[in-house]
Amino acid sequence: MAEETAIASALLAVAQVRFAAFRERFGREPEPDEPLLFDPAEDQPTAASAPDRTLQIISAALLSNVDARLVLDYLGFGYHH
């Protein structure tokens, strides 16, 4: 149960950072079907490439002081050292 709570907390923290990044980039709240892991070079919300998604998750985790591995593993990104 503690691991589930840690994963949920980490996911929420990463989502909050990415939500703020979306708002900053596009000047509005994301729609339910728009990616929070987006390509910042695009004028419209477009999903980021796999390497960029991983980087965005790691960056958001660092900013949130949570373990990126929890989020990456949960989302199936298979973080390995």
C-alpha cells in the first residue's frame, strides 16, 4: 500500500508540473485529450517523442523532488541505470 501511495503522489506531482508547463506554453488549460508531455516547439499541443517524454518526466520529478523511476516504471517507460 505504501508503494501505491508513493506512486500516486509521484504521478500527481509530475502531472502538476506538466500541467503548469502546458499552461505556460499554450496560455490555457489543457483539454482532456491533449498531451501533458508535449513537443514545446509545436504551436499546437502535439505529443512529444519518446525520448522527450522521458526527459520531461525526469525533469518534472526533479522539480517536484519525487523519484522519477516510480513514474517511468508505472507508465511503462522502463527506466534503467
